[in-house]
Amino acid sequence: MRRTVTAVVPALLGYFILSGLNCCRHLCLVPIASLKLFNSATGVWWRVIDFVNMASTLFRNVIQAQPLFLNSSALLRRKNGVLYCTMKSTSHSHTQTATEEKQQQKSPQKIKVPPQKQMKEVSKIGADYEAVIGIETHVQLSTLTKAFCSCPYSYGAQPNTCICPVCMGLPGALPVLNSKVIECAVKLALALNCRLSFSSKFDRKQYFYPDLPKGYQISQFDIPIATGGSIDLDLPLEFGGGHRRFGITRIHMEEDAGKLMHSGNGSYSQVDLNRAGVPLLEIVSEPDMRTGIEASEYAAELQRVVRYLGVSNGNMQEGSLRCDVNVSVRPIGQAEFGTKVEIKNLNSFSAINRAIDFEISRQVNLHSQGQQDSIVQETRLWEEEGKWMVFFENTTATDPIPFLVQKTVTMRKKEGLADYRYFPEPDLPEVVLTKAYMDSVGKSLPELPEAKRRRYEEMGLSMQDVLFLANDIAVADFFDATIQKGADVKLAANWIMGDIAAYLKNEKLSIIDIKLVPHELAELIASIKSGTISGKIGKEITDLGDIEKMVDKVIAENPKQLEQYRSGKTKLQGYFAGQVMKASKGKANPGILNKVLVEKLNAKV
């Protein structure tokens, strides 16, 4: 018998063990001891009993994602304290429809939890305990060269093509500080209301890892370039809204490490040193956050700030903005912090939110069970998806089906500061800043997201409009330029958030890629407001080049009709016009369209 068994099997096993339910009682029984489980991601075999503990978490996601596995072909039964699995073989169980096969091959669907429900679950936890959350954010700077050498860096470049003796840590190669790194650090420090140090220094942070060729990282320890500070943000309305201010402990400069590339079977790893020496700014927050939502919005606001400043592109998928979250839990009213746990591998804002909420729940459960001593200072990894295969005795499994796993797992015990053996970097001088230099950098700062949001609020825009427009600096600049040309504020916001945003989303473009310029939008809004044209006409496609492209495409796709038209069947002009209107979704300006059609259809071959 050949079967595919997905994560629903371990989920069901664990669920029924934990709940003590009895299942259906028929057909031949296979003892659970004969089940062999294989994690294809890590190449590790598991016993069923070893992962029953995670099954209750899996059950909810798996059953919702794969409901058709709850059928009579896979049955569980408890007998004399032992769980058995019954596999029912029927004639139709060996055949799959194309739809079922397609559903099995799909990637796991992420179960979206409504924000209101999510907040309700977090508030339940907050009845007796509160979380204390801080974030360490690494921002990769958009400098032309690396921090301590002249090597360029390009994301996605061929491995080990952007390196030199300094990057490789070769003996005798000395670092030279890139002045743009200092400028970026000062910009960010001023934007976050930090106190700049007139004199700071670099230190060696010592640890051994294959992607760190020197055996130490050049960083800043006891005298960073900036300390103190704060960041202001507005929570989205779906998360309750409201203004928040979170403290910044410090900002310091450092270099990035290289990157390990692991083989498919995990038998060896290769080192790419392209990223080694790329300049970073580490921003350490105060432990002021209490929920995953606050932490994810903090990270999103920090991304906006660095993008507004132009010091980094802030792309999380490229590693230009990386967040390590520190979470602890304590009873309400207790002043002392609980044991801190660090979470890594957070590659999106939603992952930050979910990982923190999971870790809070994990720690609260341990507290409520009197097992708070089992919470140790460690680094945990956030895992969101995996693949499992279950092998039954004398059966063969087909390809594994992916499913969604959301949990934190132990990565390593957390090192203390003493383990890094910091000492001053002897090959680099102190970084000395003057008041004049700080002032000149301060004058170059653009209007920041917080100031922009407050200005938009004063214009009478709703918080929803404000958050949308200020989120992207390119959109904000387009909006500002439009209203500077005299456009009505609310109408300009509606156009940008409505039709223009929908067009950008459909075409996968940025607002800087479209042909429409602010003064044209302002003129269009003025014409609609004065009644010269209607809103419907205002949304028509009037760009001659765009209409010509659509006409050329329709003519090329209909050679037979073109030949008939040129043979005298001129009524076919209406057919061509209809096809162009269909392609433009009814938005092509009829007058311009007919003029272009006549020219194109009657053009000499």
C-alpha cells in the first residue's frame, strides 16, 4: 500500500493524546511504535512521542489548511493506554482527482488571524503577566564601498567577487574607515533624537565563526557614536490606533560578517565573503514594547526613517534591515525583569509580530505551571514552515507536503559580554565629531515620517489617509508636489490612494515609474472640481503613446479582420475599437482612439 501522510498525522496523534479522545474502532491496527517520522528539512529521524508536544499547536493550522484529511481513511484509536493508527484501504483511496493532486502540491496557506482576535488573545495573557520587549536592529548602509576598505558591494553578486585582503582578514591588511559611514550614523542619530558623542572609538568583538575571517568583528562597545533618543509612531487603526514613543538606548557602527551557503544535503557549507565588511548601524531600543504589534510597528517605523534619510534601502528580504528581538515575561506589578530570550530569523514585520506573541505565550505557560526556572537566557530561532514525512511499516511515502509551522526553537545558549572579550581596536583612530559638522549634517535632514504625519493631520486628513501617504517617501513627495500645484488636499489623497494605488498594484510599479506627473494630476483635479470634466472622463486613458500601443497590439492580433477592412469592410473599425476598449477596460479616450485607429488601419503597407 502506497500512501502520502502529511503533518495532519502528527497533529492528530498529539491532539488525541493530549485530549484523551477515543476514535473509530475498526480495521487492522498498526502500533504507534512502528511509526517512523522523517524531517526532510534537517535529515533527522523522530519518534512520534518526541514531537507530540508540538502537535497541539500544529493541529489548528494543519486541519484548517488540509481539511480533507479528516476522513475515514485514517483513524486513530486508544486501547489500554496505547495509541494505534488505523489505515483504511478502499478502492477510491488510491486514485486522486487532478484537483486534489493540485491542492496537495500547493504551498502552505498562512492562516490569517484577524487583528481584533489577535489583540484579544494578547490581552488575555496581559491579565496576570506582562511582556517586556526590546529590539536590536541592524541596518545595512547604502554606501558605495565597504566600511573599512574600497571594495564595492552588490546584493546578489557572484560569491567572493567583492573582496580584498582587508575583507578576507589577511595578515598585514589594515582597515581604513569610510567617512560616509560616520555621516550616515550622524544622520540617523539626529533623526532619532540621540545624543552624539564628540569622541567615540572602535572595539574588537571576538568570536569564532567560519564567516568571520578575522576571528573578530570591528564594532563599538563602551563608547558608541550615539546614546539615548526616541522614536515616535502611530499604530494602525486596525490595531487600536494611538500614538507611541519608544526609547533608543544606543546607536553604534560595526561591520557585517560574511554568509554561509549550506549544501542541499547539509554535508558541507561554503563561505561567501562578499558581505564581510559591509557597514552596519546597530540600533538598540529600550525595553519599552509590550506586544508583538508594537514591536513590529517599531521596526516598520525604523525602516521608514532610514528610507527617508536615504542611508539604507531597508529591504528585509535582502538582509538590509535585520531585527533580533529580546522577550521576557514578568507578573504584573513586578519591577524586576524576567529572563531574557533572544529570537532570530525574523524576515518580515508580520514574523516579528507572530514570533513575539508565540514566545510570550510559551513563557507565560511556563510561569503559570511554576516552571519559570526552565526559561533560560538563550537564542531561539523562529520557524514558520517545514516538511514532514510519515512512514508506516511496509509502506512507501511519496513527496512530502509542506505545511505551516510557527514556533521558536532553541538555537544556542546566549553568550554574555565577557564571552566576547572586547578590547579597543588598535588599527583605527578615535572618531572625533565637531559641532559644526553635526550642524551641517542636521541641516541636510529631510522632513521625517513623524513630522509629515502631523502636518498631514493638520490638513484635515484622516489617520488612515495619513498613514498611507507617509508610509512611502516617493508617494509622500508626489502628494506634496500635487497639492503645491494647488490641488484640493482631500481629492489629491483620494486619487493617489484610490485609482493610482490600484494601478500601481496591478502593474507592480512604483509611483516614480508612472508617466503622470504631479502638475498634471493637479490640473485634472481642478477640472473635475470646477465641473469642466466628470470624474469618469478624468479616469480615461488620454496618453497618445499608450493608446497607440494598444491599437498596434489589437491590429497585430487580428490580421484577418485587418485584411477584410482594407478590402472595403470599413464597418470593422467598430470591431477594432471594441477590442481596444476591452484591453483598456473601457478607459481609452474614444476621440483619441478613433483618430489613432483611422490612421493605423489606413496606413500604407
